Amino acid sequence: MKNVIRYLCFLITLCAGTAWAQNVTGTVTDAQSLPVPGATILVKGTQTTAVTDIDGNYSIAAPAGTTLQVSFMGYITQSIEVGPNTTVANVTLVEDSQELDEIVVVGAVVKRGDITGATSSLSGEKLKEIPTPNVVSAMQGRMAGVYIQQNANPAGSASIKIRGTNSITAGANPIFVVDGLIMEGNFENINPNDIASIDVLKDASATAIYGSRGANGVVVITTKKGSRSGEGRVEYDTWVGISEFTKQIPLMNAQQLFDLRVDAFANRYIQENPGADRQAYINQITADGSTVFAQYELDTYRSGNSYKWLDEVVRTGVQTNHNIAFSGGGEKGSYYASFNYVDNEGLLKNSDFKRYNAKVNLVQDVKPWLQIGSNTTFSHSASSYQEGSAFGVALGGNPLLPINGDDVYLRYGEAPDQNLYNPIKSLTIKNDSKRNRLTSSNYVNIKPIAGLNIRSTFNADITEQKNFDYTPMGTGQSLRNSMDGEAHHWRYSELNYQWDNTISYNKVFADRHDVSLLLGSTLMKNYNDYTDVRARGFASDDFNYQYLNGASQRENFQLGSDFVTQTMLSYFARANYTLDGKYSITGTIRRDGSSKFGPNNKWGTFPSVSASWDIAKEDFLAESQKINQLKLRAGYGVVGNQNIPNYGYLTLYRPTVSNGQVIYQNGGLMGNPDIRWEKQKQFNVGLDAAFFNNRLSVSANYFNIDNEDLLLSRNISPSLGFSRMIENVAALNNKGIEFTVNANIIDNEDFRWDVSANISSAKNKITKLSGDNSPIYSFGGFTGTEIQRTGNLIVGQSVNSIYVFEYDGIAQEGEDLSGIDYGGRTVSPGDIKIKDRNGDGVINDSDRYVVGNVDPDYFGGFSTDFNYKGFGLNAVFAYSIGGRRTSWIYESYMGSGGMSAAHTDLLNRWTPDNTDTDIPRAYNGGGRFSLGETDHAIQNASFLRLNTLTLSYSLPNDVAEKIYLKGVKVYVTGSNLFTATKYKGYDPEGGDSYPMSRMFVTGVNISF
């Protein structure tokens, strides 16, 4: 009976035609025949939908006579008519140039393919592989020529440098352009979940349209837009992570430190009293009543205890992230809205970070020739910080001192050290910060005729920041400085607005001449001001920083404020011509006028030209199945740099009152009305190639940048009434290479394996300084006259050179040292010797030399992606080769004589019984060369880091649909799982202020 009913139903369906639905199956692929998972199939005019699985397959019930709409973000929506016999409908999606091949530059949209300069790209999906709320951190190791250094400081963010160092004093940070809005800081407020793509513009040809703003490279971020398929989409992504320190400095325990102090004091005693009984002296200082050890230290040593103060100020970190996004649209517009919440409980007690982000992107076709759009983001962040000395003091706390939160200061020996504030009390100091930021880019685009776009864009970037801190009365910080409690308010406000107006024309003539023209102007203005107030003398800590009126030390009030305005007006033009899709030439010119320069040099002109030739499209290779692209590129251009202090061309005076008289004083800087733009003359040549149906692609670049008219501060005669003046006197050359390879090694129905790798190098060399090119040394130290290891400028060397003495081993007993004058230093058996490099018999500054520089010889990253059915395994590595670095924390603990924390490497120190070592003897006192003064302390900063390792599983679509979802992905990720390095400080990249953190994350992504 059931079979009869089925047969009747089948006949009715055939007769009714469109009255009943039929099952349609198929596969959705892209232009390279690769499956497109997650594509939406909609029966037009109904609510019936389906989503392709990981292999691009779908199945949907659709009546004959209806239309299937197949859509996926970044591709043109395809329509399929369902006939009475349609059971299989395979679809090939074509990339939508409006989504994938265009980026927004200054007030205009340009095709990626029209950029003939050096660029690198990263998709938003790749960014999401690293669970972090910081977009810069997520970029590390993913793009050639982009050097990113992580920052372990809870209050800091990762730094980014493109193609090395191209200025001595005028900064090295690139600009970020988010949907056309130029940003120069606070990149941590960008939500990585909102990003569709990142394009890094690296050479003058690519950055010339930004003129002076693009001197250090440009990071163009395009955020997500809604699809015009007619169907709404909701995505929810959440993860939680547990973090811990990746490394602890191995310090001596109480018993080891006790023995070190004994050795150090005994060595000094014998040095000053030759022939004395060493053991008798040791017995004396380790007995009750010792003049070297306090009684509590003797008690701790004898009991075998050891105290770790660091445990009092650290904890396990917890991070959570929630992101929900809504997108969709119709024939005349689209929308994208997202909300993001980040909560980071740091590894340091009292260090927390919360961020709330909301974003709305709207596009609407008002008329066929008129389009409007808005990209608006609001961000609110709230941070609290641990007092700056707490971590360092706790780390170096005396392991012989029992932990006590009541003492004001820590100590080694009997007397409290007023430099060592009790870190437990320091936790009572409040440090809070709040920041609100609103960024909005809004445009009107008129298209009067095909190919012609007239666009006006107004951008605003508004920041309000408030920092508050309070130092309670009972803390060492307050007592030492007679504060009686101190409250501090710092408020900062900034408004940037940018108005772009452009006319662009794009047309293809005779199917072979592709012409693109752009003409525009940009007006940018920045207002910023701050107010700084410090008040002391509070009767109670109850109100902390919230009640300044309670301060009684009115004579100790400290007030500060400033208001700054800067303006830039720019005109630019760009022309691109492509013949037969294989020969391209691009020319750009921009003229900038900046308020940072005086009337003599306010304007600068910056041209560029580039060309490319895709050999793979020539007739003799057109039929090749193995070579898909073979594009040669070359470009040359000039860009400027205006990242100098405001009003440097003016002499500024500030009024002060002295003895009832008003006096105008300058800050020591004499204005220079002839100050002018720093200039970069850049040459770039490159190759982009793709093979085997684009399964293997490579990109290579060589660049040479001559930086001229670099700004330096020159000391001038005090008789002029000033101490220094800024002048354009220096020159710097920077050259390097970049290489990227991407490969799809295995690609079949069940298994896919992709790998990617890049390597870069950028080396700079000073070619000119002021006057006779004499070195410009950086002085400092206790006397202020000692040459520092870094910050010295020497022709022929890197800006980032390290300048030190050469280590010549450890002096041994019986060694004749009389032939060298050590400049007042003492060198005895067990002490460090310095090599007399110039052979004059005297050790002085002439024996210093450049041992290396902090810039790596090579840096980059590599990644691998495995996908088997619904399972995925992804690993991302970053590396750096050849850089050198100082480590103040290692050197500090290696210089201990037992009256401070000590590194365990000192267990291998020189003694009469252990002479085969490179570590000097312990000594209580000065007058000797320290490890940090020699090249022996300069460390190899090379490293290999596993940034992330992720295991994921995507639920099959048919299973997801049963629970009314379109997609479910669960994953676990480990970040900073290991770092292979010889560096003995905390981290070769993050430095020594704080250790880097390792995090273990579990998360889920749901769409419906």
C-alpha cells in the first residue's frame, strides 16, 4: 500500500510541475575547482536554504520553476533556474571584484591587481587562527618584510616595522588605514573578528598615494561587509584561555645566595688583607652577631627555608572573548554589525583589561547612480595596572627574608633598602585607565556614467583617555617622598578628522586597454590636549584618587597641560594602464603641505612610477598548464617623512614666575625655520609566480632605500641661549630582500595540506652625519659622561648598533697583567680582562667596538594546515636569526655579590678550584669591569617560536541542521607553546620587563 501511495505522489508531482518540491543536489566550487564550504543556497522568494559542507556539496528541496541563488562572501551571487528534471546543479562561483579585488585607499577604491608595487596580503580567516584581541600580534610571521615584536608588558602592545629602519629620530611605525581612515596609534582597539583582509603596502610605488604619511609603510585593513544574497547570517565566536609565564629567571635559593655572599665578602677581605686567615673570617661572619648577615638571614639559612616573594604578586591569567556578528542585505544594500567583549585577567595581580567593541558597516544604493556607506566603530576599554616596581622588586626579593606584608621596605642584611618598596604594599596602589574611541568613515559615491566615480568621504577619529592613580600613605613610595598619599589625574583628548574627495575613472577600451585614473585631495587636521594634576597630603586613603579637594599640601600641587593642533593638506593623482592584462604601468604623484614645517619648506612633492609584465600571459606560455603567473615588477619613488616634533621650526617660550617676576624661558631647543622633509628614495624589483594550477606560488622582492635629509638634534653653544637645534644633516641606506612561498601540497576529497613560509632581511647603514661625520655618542651612566652601549651613531654602522669593550677572558693566578693600564680599574685573579684592541697599552673608550646590532639578519615565519574531513590541525611559527640584544636583567643578577638576587649561572663562578670558566669571581665592591661592559654579555637574540597550534573539528552540515544551525566549529589552541633560543633574559623579542605568557584556549564558532 505504501508503494502505491509513493507512486501516486510521484505522478502528481510530475503533473503539477511547480506545485511540489524536488530534491536538487550539487557541488559549489571556485574558479580553481576547489570546494567552497559554507556557501548559502536559497530558494528565491522563500525561506528555504541549505549550506554547503566542507566538500562544497549541498542538497535542497526546490519546486520546478523556482530559482536557486548561490552566494558566499567575496563571490558574485549565481542564479540557477530549476527545471522539471533538474536534480543536479553544480555551481562555479566567481570572485567579486567589489569584495576580493578592491581595497579602500584615501577616499577611493582601487583594484589589488592595479597595484604594481610590493604588497603582502592576509585574510581575516587567517587572522582568526591566533586567538588574540590584538590585530598586530595576529600578523606576526605571516607576511614577508613585516617585522613584529611581541610586548610582554601588560600595558604595552606589539610593535610593527615594515622594511626595517628608515629614519634615525623620526619614528619607524607604519600607518594603519581602516576602511580609508588613517590611524597612527592604539591599534589594539581594532577587533580582529571584524577584519576581512589586511594588505601591507611596502615600497614607494604602493605607498606613494599616501605621500609623507606612508614613509614607514601602510597597513590597509578592510573590514567585513554584508552579503546582498537576501539572507541574513549570524555568527557567534567565543573562547576562553588560561595563561602562565613561559619562563622564569633561574635565581639562587636562600642557601646558594648565602654561600655567594660569604664568597664575595671573603674575597674582598683577602684582597684588602693579604695573608689573612680566610676561613677564620668566614667563621666570624656566619656566626651570631655577624656584621655581614642579619640574624633573620642566619635563621633562614640554618632552617633550610627559602622565600619566593614573586609568588605574592603573580597569579594564573584568564582571558575570555565573545564576538557576535550579524550580516546580510538585499539587492540595494547590505549591512554588517558586530559586538565584541574581551576580558583579560593578567598574570600580574591588579593587572586587568576589558574592552567593549561595537561596529556597524552599511552600504545602500539610493539610486542606480548614487551610493552611500558608513563604517563606524566604538570602543571602550578599561585597564588596571600593577604598580611599576612591584614585579621587579618581588622577583629580586631576598630569599633569606621571611615574607611580611607589613614592612615598608625589603632588605638584604640588617638595613632596609629604600629602593626596594615592599611589593605586597605596592599592590595597594591603584592604577586605572579608561579609553573611549569612536572611528567613523562615511562616504557618498556618485556614478554619473559607467566607469566614472565621484566620491567624497568624511572620516573622524575621536579619542578620550583618562588615567588615574593613587599612592596610599603607608607605602614606601609615599613615605620616602613625604607624600602623605598622592592622587594623580591625567586626561587626554584627541580629534582627528580627514576629508577625502576623489574622482576616479576606469574603462577597458577595445577589450585590451585597461585604463584607471584617480585624482583627489585630502585635508587632515588633528587636535589634541592633555591635563595633568598631582595632589599630595591626604588625611585618609578612603577616597583614593576620587577626591582631590582633600589634598592639604597645596604648595606641592603639580599641574600640567598643553594644546596642540596640526594640519596637512594634500593633492594627489594616479594613473594606471594595462595592456592585454599582461603589461602594466602606474604613475603616482602627491604634494603634501604640513604645519610641522615652516614657510620655507612647508610643501613636499613625492612622485613614483612602477611597471609589471606577466610573462605567463604571453602567447608562448599561454597554453602552459604548469605556469599560471610569472609577473616581473619594478618601481621607483620618493616619499617623505613628517614624523617630527610639532613646532620644531619655532623657538618656543613658556612663562614662569620667579620672585614675583614673570620670566619667559625656552626649553633649550632653538627653532630652525629651514627644517624640511626627510626624503626616502626607494627602488624595488620583484617577481610573483604561480604554478600547477596555482597550487604553488612564490613572491620575491629586493629593495634599496636611500634616506636623505634625516633630522638630528645638534648641540650648540650655550652662549646662544639654547642647548640644541634640529637640522636635516644625516643620511641612511636600507636594503633587503623578501621571499614568500605558498603551496597546496595535497588536495583531494578527504584530505588537504597547505604550507606557507616567508623570509626577509633588512639592513641599514648610516652613510652621513653632521660636519666631518664624527661619531655621535650617547652618554649616560652615574656620571652622565659614560658612553652607552646603544644609541650611538657611527658612519658605516647600523642605527641600532651595540658598542662595547671586547672580553679578553678571566685573569688567572700568576698571570702578568703589568703591561696594561686598565684606566683605574682593578684586575686581579678571577676578574674580567678587557682586550686592548688598538694596542696602545691603555684601556679606554678607544678600545670599544661595534659587536653587532639588534636587527636580525633574517626573520619571518611559516605555517602548515592539515584538514581531514571535519578535522583541522594548524601550526604557525615565527623566527628571527642573527640579532643581538642586551639583557639588563641577566646582567644585573650576574653582578650580584650576595647582597642582591643572583642568577644560578654564578654557581659556576671563578674560584681557585674552578678556573676553567668564563664567569668572574664573586666580589663585594666595585672598581672592576662588569660583565655588562663587554661583548661577552651581548646575547644571541635568535629564536624559533611556535606562536599557535590549533586542533579543530567542524560538525557536518547535516548534523548541524538537525540542531537548527548552519555551522559549528570547536577548537583548542595553544599559543607561545615553546621558544627555542639561547637568550638568557626573559624573551629575545619581548625583552626583560616581564616574561612572555603561554596560553591554552578552547573555543567554539557557531553560525546560523
